[in-house]
Amino acid sequence: MKIVSKQVILILTVTIITAFNTVTSQTLPDNVAKIDENVYSYSLDGEYFSMFIVTTDGVIAIESINSMHAKGMIAAIRQITEKPIKYLLHSHNHWDHASGGQVFKDAGGKTIAHVEAFEWMKANKGRDMAVPDESWGGNRKDITLGETTVELHYLGMNHGLGMTVFLIPEQKIAYIADLVTPHRVLFNIVPDFNIKEWEKSLETIINMDFEKAVYSHNHNTNPLNGGLKQDAIDNLQLIRDIRAGLYAEMKKGTNPMTLPSTMKLPKYKDWAMYDEWLPMNIWRILLDEFMGPFPWRPNHGYQDK
């Protein structure tokens, strides 16, 4: 009887230790969510979101934001894996996304941006920005590390310079900066967006083969958990609903200059910044319709390589 009891105790002890180790291994650092196997999102402040991928040969990080955010992300990565950080990928040129790269350089990662962003970053060095180690041109580049391939897609002059959409085809996961923001109207005065090119890019994104996405800004209920392709569909529809509303009112003879303060889109009333930014969104699209698409630049061949 005593022998049986000892065996039972031993079995229970092993079971408890195994269960404890399993739970511990699944516990994530603060500010991190698991999007899929070995794919994680990270946010320091709940406003900006990055993504990182742990492969058998190292880590690929996407979007450094700034040095404080980058340090926090590296600390989080280190709680999940001791594998070396191999790459930091920038989505585009803007200081509020592409700062903090030196933190990843110091950690041993190679920093990479599309050549359009790279050239701008060399010419417009922000206080917290480091020029990337490497640039790439054309519409597409693939980076393979271990068993994981990340596709880098340049879609043209939609927003900023060198804007890149990242896709993990095997897991049907995307990382998308600024082009899609779930459950929020367009950003402020919609700066540095070519609206019509943005629409084309959203159409391309919607046709990409992904199911989940980490968005650099997200107003879903649980933003750290990312979003779905439907968020891109909804963002495209918002742009088109604003334009359609403008034309419907002008067709009735309404003075277009009054529309930013009078036109409403109740369908989006529960979206973030509806009251504050919708009038500015309307102004921006109204001006675009009067002046033509802007900003604009000639094709320097980046799309043709």
C-alpha cells in the first residue's frame, strides 16, 4: 500500500511540474500578444503596434517606432527567445514609425527599408532615426530566415515614401502600417496620402492572401490581437463613402465649402475620432477632388525593377 501511495505521489508530482512548465512556457511578457505560432505583436503605449517573428535561426522584427518602443520590444523578445535578432524591417519613412533603428543595430540586427524610404531617411535624419543598413528596390523582396519567409510588397505612392506591406504567406498573416486603421476615421488632415493611389493599394491588399493582420494603429476592442482583412475593406469603403457623400450633396446644389461642417456619415459614428477628424477628412478629399491627386511624383523606376 505504501509503495502504491509513493507511485501515486510521484505521478502527481510529475504531472504538476509538467503542467507548471507548460503554463510558464505559454506566459507572454507584458504588451505582447501571440498572433499565431511564433508570430507576436507588441505595443508599448497602445497606440503603435509592431510585429516580430521567431524562427529557428533568429528573429525578424517589423517597425521600430522609436528607441523607447524598440528597447521594450527587444526586452519582450528576450523573454520569449534567446535566438539572435537578425532583421529590423521598416515599413516607410515617417519619423514616428522609422525611429529607434539604432537600438536594433546595437542588438545585432540588420535594418532594412525600401530605397524610397532609405533615400528620404538619409536626407531627413530625425533625432531618433538611424539610416538603415540596407535598401531594396522594385515591388517585391523576400526575406527567408529559418523556416519562415516574409514577403515585402511595395505598392506605390499611397502614403509616405517606400511604404511596404509585409506578408507571411505560410501563415496568412500581414503587417500593415498606416494604410489600414481599424475602427477609426482617416488620420487628421490625412497628411502625406495620395488618396486615389491609397485606394488602389487597398484594393491590392484586399486581394492578398491573408486572414489576420497586425496594424500599426488599431482601435478594435483588443488591438494587441490585431485584426482581419475586413478592416481593410471597411477602410476603403469609408474613403468611398466620403467621396460619394460629397458628390451627392453637390449634385443637390449644396455649396461644397459648407460640407465639412455639415456632412455626416452616421454609419461611422462609433469609430474613433469621428467628431474630431471627420470634418478634416471631408476637407482633404474635397480638396483632392478639386485640385487633383497629391502628393505626386514621377516614376523613378522603383516600380519597374
